[in-house]
Amino acid sequence: MAGNGTTARRDATLGHTCLTYDDPADFDTAARAFLAAGHAAGQQTWYVGNGKPQGWEFTPEVLAVAAHYPAGSVIDPEAGLAAYAEATDRARAEGYTGLCVAADATALVRTPAQLEAFARYEFLVDRYMRDHPFTAMCAFDRGELGADVTTELACAHPDSQAPFRLYADRPDRSGAALAGELDADTLTWFEHTLQRCDLAPAGGELRLDGSALTFIDHQSLLSLDRYARGLGATAVLRTPFASARRMAELLELTAVRVKDMS
């Protein structure tokens, strides 16, 4: 893989977003807006879907879902990231500022094995985006996959309508960011997402930026404590949610340290 993509960071108006839709027309509308922003930023644009954009003011490269994601396949997270990294490098070599992709990935998450692999892939992609000019919108058909599956996928994106988000906020594995609300209703999704994010402690710590976290309950703190202990680390959570530090103290957690940002 060429390394020339590391010199340019992604545009602040772009990023890694998730769309869950009921009407396929919603994907076309959202993809048009997302790719238009990439086009305006000088990025090469890819539309990965089952149709072909009509009447757009710019012309993205169109890839059929089956051509880019073979039917029934289980994505190899590392290989999938490498393919987009190489495409990003090619785009920059051709004079673009980077690569912007809108992809309907419904066909890649229809089975439990596909879901597991793709959710892990999302974290690799987001880490890569931290210091490379690659942006993406991932779309999933809620009617076909169900609300539970699409919400679980949305949780791994920094920009989504999920009740909470856990995503990479740095190019290495030493930390992540938490946003939204963590409570009893989201506990299972939170635990699944933690297991998939493949964090690795640095200096014995996992750094969690909770600056956008608005609520966390005791069950989620206990789950985070178990996860950190399993890695032989301490999770250091920085959050403006003032009650979190007091809860951690009352629970006598040994692998979670909360730093109050208020």
C-alpha cells in the first residue's frame, strides 16, 4: 500500500456516516448530498448501489454492489480496508484530494457472520479515516435487515441516528470516542460494539473520549470495567456527565477511572 495518503486529513464537513433507510429513494437522496460534498472538496466520488444516479449535477463513478461486494460473501475486514486504501492512494495520484464513497452495504450484513465481520470492518475504516483523505457513507435497508441489526451497525459510526456511538477517534488502537446515551436499552449493543472495536491499551490505559456522552448508567460502567479488565488495562473515561465519576466510585470499579470534564 502506498503511503501518500497520510499527508492530507479529511474535510471537516465529511466523515464516516451511517444511513438506515426504509425507502431506497432515501439512499439516492442522501448519497447525492454526501457525494456532492466530496466532489466540492475535490475528492473522487464513488456510488456503490443497485441503481444508477440520474439527473445529478456531477457524475460519480458507479459500481454495482455485486461487483464490489460479491453476493453472499463475508468481508475480510483487513482486505476490505486495504482495497479502499489503495483506491484512495490512486485517487490522490490522479490529482484528487481523496476518495468519497456512498455504499449500500445491505447485501453484506444479511447473516450473523456477515454482520460480525462488517461491524469489525467499520472500526478499521474509521481508524484509517483519522489521518487519510477517505470519507464514506454506509447505508442499510432497515426493512430488510430489521431495526436491531441496522441500529447495531449505526452504533459504530460517529455520524448516525443511533442512541449511542462508539467509534475510533485516533489512528491507533489505544482509544475511542463515546457519544449519546448508554442505558439498559442499549447495553447489549454496547457490549457487542466494545468487543468488535479491537482496542489495545497504551501504557496500561484505554483512553475514551466521552465529551459527547450525555448519559451512562451503572450497567454500562460495569460492562466497561469487565472489558478493560479482560485486556489487563484501565479504561480512562473523560466525560461531562458528572454522575459517572460518582457511580464508578460507588461501584468500586477497579478497571475504570472517570475524569470529570464539567
